[in-house]
Amino acid sequence: MTKVTLTVNGRAMSGECDDRTLLVHFIREKLGLTGTHVGCDTTQCGACVVHLDGRSVKSCSILAVQAAGSTVTTIEGIAGQGELHPVQAAFNTHHGLQCGFCTPGMVMTAVDMIARHGGDLDEHTVRHELDGNICRCTGYHNIVKAVLAANEEMQGAARQAAE
Amino acid sequence: MYATSYHRASSVDEAVNLRSSHDEGRYLSGGMTLIATMKQRLAAPSDLIDLRHIAALKGITVDGHTVRIGGATPHADVASSAAVRAVCPAICELAAMIGDPHVRHMGTIGGSIANNDPAADYPAAMLALAATIITDRREIPAEEFFTGLFETALEEGELVTAVSFEAPEKAGYAKFRNPASRYAITGVFVAKAAGGVRVAVTGAGSNGVFRAETIEAALAADWSPESPKAASIDPADLMSDMHASAEYRANLVRVMAKRAVIAAG
Amino acid sequence: MGMEGIGARVARKEDKRFLTGKGRYTDDMVVPGMKFAAFVRSPHAHAKINGIDIEAARAMPGVIDVLEGRQLQADGIGNLICGWMIHSKDGTPMKMGAWRPLAIDIVRYVGDAVAIVVADSAGEARDAAEAVVVDYEELPAVTSAVAALQPGAPQIHPEAPGNLIFDWQIGDPAATDAAIAQAAHVTEIEILNNRLSPNPMEPRATLGIYDAAEDHFTCYTTSQNPHVARLVMSAFYNVAPENKLRVIAPDVGGGFGSKIYIYPEEIVCLWASKKTGVPVKWTSDRTEAFLTDAHGRDHVSKVKMAFDKDHRIIGLKVDTIANLGAYMSLFSSAVPTYLYATLLSGQYDIPAIHANVRTVYTTTVPVDAYRGAGRPEATYLLERTMEVAARELGLSPAELRRKNFIRSFPHQTPVIMNYDAGDYDASLNAALAAADWDGFAARRAEAESRGMKRGIGMSCYIEACGIAPSQAVGSLGAGVGLWESAEVRVNAVGTIEVLTGSHSHGQGHETTFAQLIADRLGVPIASVNIVHGDTDKVQMGMGTYGSRSGAVGMSAIVKALDKVEMKAKKIAAHLMEADESDIVIENGDVKVAGTDKSLPWFQVALAAYTAHNLPSGMEPGLKETAFYDPSNFTFPAGCYIAEVEIDPETGKTEIVQFVAADDFGNIINPLIVEGQVHGGLAQGIGQALLEEVRYDEQNGQLLTASYMDYAMPRADDLPSFTLSHQNTPCPGNPLGIKGCGEAGAIGSPPALINAITDAIGINHLHMPATPLKVWSALQDGQMRQAAE
């Protein structure tokens, strides 16, 4: 057993685990943050996406020990208690989720995508950027709509803040 | 996944020493292939030596037309490097096509070429760019580096520290993705440099990445998107599986070469 | 309709927990002392088990116990069953082979469970599962249904000679043959419906908890119908009597049919919890899901469609072979019979139909209902045939369809169904207009100038939903009734709980069901809670599948609401000294019509519970239960148009537009209905372009056991969709709704293949139209041209 300490959603947290423990299982089972999901075995579905030191990664393909000392943000940590991040709000408004299982990964992906593209997103780019996330319920139609709407909203807010 | 022991190296020497003291150990760069393989219990390294925290293995330098990319540099950093884009945009485009955004944040160039998956993208670029693979102990021309399916010239414990290449006059990459895995069914990298035209193909060869000499000759004679069309590609040398027959791959080699030339401009 | 009532575009109430990572799925459940299971599974498609050695595995670190099939049998746990009896045309009952939860003597597909390991961690359980030594003696495999029917094919179950489960027919063979004999034109076609894996993103999971003190079991499971799971596990599998077994299906991450059935894992984990004395949790990984979740489709059919000289269909003859896999899953026999052949009339007035269906055992995972279940197979067959017929007859696809549409209702088809309402011209016209069908020729010419091949295709589908009238399905062999239940519980302060036997695993019941209450009582949806998925909380119910939760589940709520309203009105009339017939409920107030007398809703509720002043003889409280049994199926219908562009150099198809025009009757929440259509379309498009389960025909190994080889639709495989709704309200239920969950998956595959074959100028192409297949078809065409 190895003791793994990392900063999760702004708090220092630690837990003991085997070296073979995946980050997603550490987050779910040791830290009790079950919003991050496992939907495949081959690094493809993206239900497990979290942010590691500010970048979106698939936590099913990283060992917990690899992440030791890093900063991790999960779906539970992107908005204040009782609040929704603009991406979460847009998914609600535009019905970008059905069963909810892929949703945390989709939201974490969208937050990363919007940040990386600095507001410069269109439908084609969003669909291409969702390459690593599989949804079986929505046909992606409303996910794409929600990401674009959140992007607009966040750019608007950024412009306002700049003025 | 079978049990394993994790080690985090902070220098190349430490990594190589750790590796040499664990016969059944493996280097862990981004882990985007290795961890997935271990999860399927298809690989069982006793020890993993993590390279992600070795500063010397990371980063990109462009000196004139000479590009050097550290072995532990993630694909996303190559894709977004303005310095590389200024001299060889094709390699940025290729990096931006690997896996998905999350994989590109973790996966590294050193890991990709050391693994030499027959459907990986970087090997085609390395071969077409006549890149040099730099290890902890020597420099290996790409031509000699990729030796077969998942096989390279790397010796036991040898560590890829960087790759370097001269930016060509023109280069382009086009790939056709497997509808399921999204890996290359066929990817073609074309490069036109002072030394001539080089064309490398990934995803298609039954022995891994290879140079398509017939297309090179056609493009050397006439650098035009239509040139690869008539080049003969022998399906007997190509892979065949449920997603793509060898004949289909032979066609895709020509078509992707055409598109790579268009991309190269 | 009000801001939150029926027809309002309300954002979902349940979203917040999913968006913030607070959804609670089965794998999220943790109970004290919980341990982890791994199953030992057959690596062979067909083999005799000569012995199982568990000793080495039992000695592995962290292992609590390893249990095998003989122990399960000794404890009296029964066989898994198929709950729908079908009789062959010779009158003999279907031939069901024994399905043990853990195989004892023979394994019949790769993934068939042989033993269970319970250990401290999932990793240790898996390590030990690898250490179980099973002595297999390999037997020959057969994966295709056609091959399994051949003389000399490997015999899979002793109960079913020649692997034939039943040979069933529907319709009038003589009349159909006569129609074909006198036809002016007969279109003949062979149809393959590719085998699919449902792939809800949440893999199956179960947590079995045995409480020795109470001799009571709790089963958390990823189920679309927890009550049916309990019924079957009690009545047939002998796990425990119903009062000793609680089944909870918490948040469930999609089902699409695959989570209707009771699988071996639920049964074995419950039993193992009793054997080991610890709660036992099992979570499938994706490869296990490919190996063991029931697959869908897998039909091979021969079709003859006969036309008179005026291009009217006069007969349809269908001969289908359906692959049911290694064992008969819960509803497997109903899918290729009553959910399939009864829809073969489509939207058309066909005087004579005959369908013969043979179902077959193979050494593959069981096949059962997957989104659409039988109806996609019927629609694909019919709409591909109509397309080919239109080309052969030189008519436009729309013209041929219009000539044959049913236009008077009710309409009795020759294959049982009685269509109650519809307007097929309306959907066709809406789709043609939305797709700018008339402008296609110009778009095709423009595409050609870019070297691309453009094609357009349509599909006019009908489905039977809202399953189903209990007496009718009982007479056809169903082992259960297909009614639904509801309880409306008004609290003393006027807030409301609705307990429903429907189960939401993405459909949004917590919102739509609350909208119904809001519509009727004028209370905000925030005051309404929907309770489902727990056999201890909810009265018996039948669950969610077959687009039934709206048409059947909500109708039960309407019935319960009627009773609640009646009692509330009696109380209000008494309190306001008015006549009961003058009481109306509006905007959250209970009023005396035509006066200014009014009581807020909560005061009436409070009066029911204080019981200080109730009408003489009335029981206190305000809570009513109802069971609703539908009088007929419902018949959603519509028209889909796909327009594609094919890159002839690679064979890759791009969908440039997809238009869906659907008649679902009345709609509760358009936002949610659109989402259901989008998702169905993606699955249908996946079937048409990408998805196919493939086995190695020689050794029965699953070749598509992960997303590396099974192509799931991604965002960039799909376009944004153009939807519209037409409305002929369903006369058969109080809300006039038909159901929308499956239409997209039913109607879209033929539209796509019709468009692709139009683009490349051939009549026949089997799904999925992968780049390889389309490119090969184009090459064949060029070679033929060169030869001519």
C-alpha cells in the first residue's frame, strides 16, 4: 500500500492504495467522490474525465500514484455548493443529458474545451473535440447545443468583466 | 490489472538506473497505451518507472530549422507549439489528430514511438522527416529505429529522451480513421526536403510503418496531389482485418498521400 | 397549459444531481462489510466442463470464497426462463433449453458464467478468478442462425433438435401466395438485420445483501423494471419469497432494453451473499458487457412484395430466421414474433400478409429486445423493400408510399394490429418540405462537381407502443400482464408524492410526471416528487420499455389523480357548503364555480388529514392508487429523410441532413420528446453506418468485444437533426399520447440505407454501411461497368 496525497477540489486529501489502483477508483472509492464514472476499459468513453493540474485527462488510464502531488478537479468541484457552473446550467437548459452517466465527463470536457479555445468554438469544432466522449442517450445534438451556449455565456461574462 | 510497483524518477539517470534494477520493469511515459494494456491484463510489468516528472525530457526547441522535442512532451504541447508550427505545421496537425483531447494531454511522443503501435501516427512522421531518435545512450536514425510491429531498435532499458529533425520545405499528414478505435486505418506523412521526397505510411503495413517508395518516386517526379494516384501499392504487404481489407488499405494509401500533399500545400 | 403543465418545455428537475456528480448509481453504493465479486467465464463458445478446481483460487490473497454451479443447484436456485410462450405452427410449444445461472456441465457462449469469486477487492477477485482451473473439452461452435439450422450443425441444447426453438407463422399463407401469383410486379429482396450491442454507458452492476437476522435479501441492480426482477427471482429462480426480497434500481445509466432482463449475476450475487455472509458487489466492465449483455436484432429475411398494375400492394410474404443466442432470454421469443411480424403492414393497406419466423439457438450471447425490439426489423424490411420496389416500378419513393397509405381509421391489418389513429400524409409532407426534397437534384449536381456522390432516402415507419393490453398479450403467450400502477399521495400540506411502477433511466419521468400533476392541480412541479425503482416503496409495477411509460404509466397516474380529485372535491364541497358538482380545481385553488368561494389546495389536503370536519362517513387522508390496463397498443408513426454525401475515394458517408417528422399524439414536454428522438436517431444511424457485433464463425470468439472494434456513434459521426411533430391524438388513453422512446431507432436505418444506395446507384447494401463496404460496392460497380 502506498499513501497518495493530492489536492482534490481545493482540499488536500490522501488515501492508501495499491500501486495498481487507477485514479478513477481512488477518487470514487477512497475519496467517496462518485461523480466520476467508468464506462469502458479502453480509454475511449470519457465518463471518467477529470482535470489534472488544469488539463482534462481520462482518470481510468492514470494510476493514482501517478497523480500524487497533483491538483485534481472533479465534477463535484467545478461550482460552489448549491451552484451550477455555466456549463452545467447550459446542459440543464438545453437538455444535454438523459441518463446522466456520461454527463460528468462531458461537462469536464466542455469546461476544458471552452477554456482552450478561448471562446472560438463552432459546431464542427465542438463535435470534433467530443471525440473522446461517448454518449448513448442524447445523439449529442443537445450536448453540442449546450456547449455552444455555455461558450457564448462565458464569453459574454468575460467581455463584461473586461469592460 | 496485475500488481505492479511504481517509481517516480526525477532525472534520466535515475530512470535508467531504476529500470536496470528491475528486469520486468517498464518505463511509464504518458501511459495512454501501457496502462490500457495493463488493464486488459495483456502486460504485467513488475515495476513502472514514471518519466513524467523529469524536466529534461520535456519541452520543444526550434533552432533555425532544427526541431527538437523532448521524449516526455505531451501531444497537446506539440499541437499547440507556435515555434514548431512556424517551421513544420504538419507535425502540429498530426499531433492534434492523435487520440482525443484527453489522451493528448497525457500521451507523449517518446512513449508513442517507443511503443511503435502499427496504427500510431508519430512513427510515420519520424520516418518521413528522417528524424533522429535520441536515447540515453545514442542517436538512432528513424530508418533504423522502427523494426516491426511494436518493435524498435531500443535495447533493454534504453530510454528515448528526445527526437530531432530538420523541418522540410513542405510536409503534410492525412489519415483515415478506424470507425471504432479511431486509430489510423491508414495515415500518410509526406515530406519534401532538399534531400528529396519521403513518404511514410502508418496503420496499413503488415510489418508496421513503412516508406512508400512508389509514391515517393511519383512525387519526386511531380509534386502534385494527382501523382500518388497511379503509384502501385502491393496489398500483399498490407494488413487486412474486419475494418479494412488489404486492397482497401492500398487504395487509402494513395488517397491519403494525395490528401497529405494537398495539406502540405 | 401553464408554465409547467402539459406541453410546456420545462428543463428537467432531475438534472442537477447528475450535473453535479450526485447521481446515485448501483456501483456508487457502499454498505458496511461489502466485498467484491468476479465471475469465472467461459473462454470457449461451446465446451463440456469436465471439472472445476477452485482450491488454488480459494487460497489467493483476499479471497473469501469461490462458489460454483453445483452448489447453486444444491441450494435449489432455478433456471433462467423466457417468460413468453410461443407455439410453433404445428402446435408444439417452443423448445426452451436449460439456462443455469452458473453453468454446470456445458458452456454455450464465450462469457457464460461458471463460478463466482468473492474477495476483499475487485482486483483480488479478478486475480483469483484467473486461478480457477476449469477443465473444458471444446465442442464445435456455430454463430449464425442460418448455419445452426443446417443438417449436421453442432447441437446446442438437447431440448431443441436441430437448434430450432420454434417455427411460427402469422397471417394468411394461401391468400398471400395467391396475391403473389396474380401480381403485376413482385419485388424480391433479402434483408439482413445486423446484430447490435445495446451499450448503455453505465455497465450492469449489482449489489446483493443478505441479512441473516431477518432472513431478508436486498438487491441493488441496474434494472429497468425492479418489480419484474423481484417477481421472476421469487417465482422462478427461488432466490427468496417476495416479502423477503427487496429490489432497488436507483439511478440507472441507460438501458435501451438490455436492463429489462434478469441476468445470472443478480441471482448469483444474492445467493453468494447468503453463502459468504457478506454483501457482494459486482460491476461489469465494458468487455464483460459486450460478452454478456443481451444483444439485439440479428435477423435474416427473404421478402416478396406483390403489386397490382396500379402499384398497390396486394401481398407481402416474409420468411425470417432469428438468432436467439445460446439461451432464451426473458422476452426473447416475443421480439421476432409479436413485436415484429405484427408490424409488417407498416403504414400501408396490405390485404394479405404472411410471415414465417424460425428462431434458432447459436453459441452466442442471448438476443433479446433492444430499443425498438422487432419493430426496427419490420420497418427496415418493409422500407427497404418499398424503396427497391419504387425504383423497379419507376416511381418516386413518396409516390409509391402515398398510393398505399392507410387513410381510414380504425384500420385492421391482416397481422393482428388495429391502428387507432394516424395521418401518414401529414408526416410525409412535413418531411418532404423540411428536407427540400424537390431541391435535391440541384444539390446532387453541386456535390458531383466536387467529386462527391449525394443521395437521398426516406422511411415511413409505424410502431406499436404503450405495451400492452394484458388480456391480449396473455392470449398471445405473455407470462405477465402489461398494465401499470400509480399511487398519488397528497401530503397534509398539499405537496405530492407520486409512486410509479415505471422506471426512469434517462427518460425524465421526474419532470414529465410532475408536469401532469401540475397541469391537473395547479401546483408547481417543485411540490411534486416522483418515487420509483424500489419494491419496498412502490406497489407492484411493470417497468419501462416499449415506449410505455407515458401511454401506460402516466395513464395510471391520471386514474389515481381522478380519484384524488374526486375526494378533494367532496371535502371542498363539504367545507364550502357547495354542491360537489360545482367544485373546480384551478391554479392551485379549489373553487366553487361561478362564486368567489375558494380554498387553497393545501387547506383541502390539510382538512383531509386533520379529519376534523369531513363529510359523514369519509375516511381521513388523501391518497389513491390506480392500476391502468391499456385497451390497445398505441401507434406512433412518422417519416424520416436522410441525405448523404459519399466520398468515393474512401467510401465514407457523411450525413448532410436528417429530417424527422413524427406523430407521437399529444406531447407532455417537447424538450424531452426531442431528446428521445435525437437519441433514437443516433442509435438507428449507428446501426445503419457503424455498429455490428461480429463473432468468429469458426471458433465463436467475439471479435467486437470493446470500443476498439465496435464502432459507437461519436459526436462527429452525426449531424444536428431537424425535427417536427404532427399530432393525431391517441384515442386509446386519457392523455392522447403514443410514446416516443423508440421511433428514432426504428425509422432511421432504412432512410440511411435508401439514401446511400441512391447515392451509389445500387439496390442492395447490407448494414452497417461502413466505408469499407461502400468503397467495395463502388469498386464492384466500376468493375461491372468496365466489363460491360
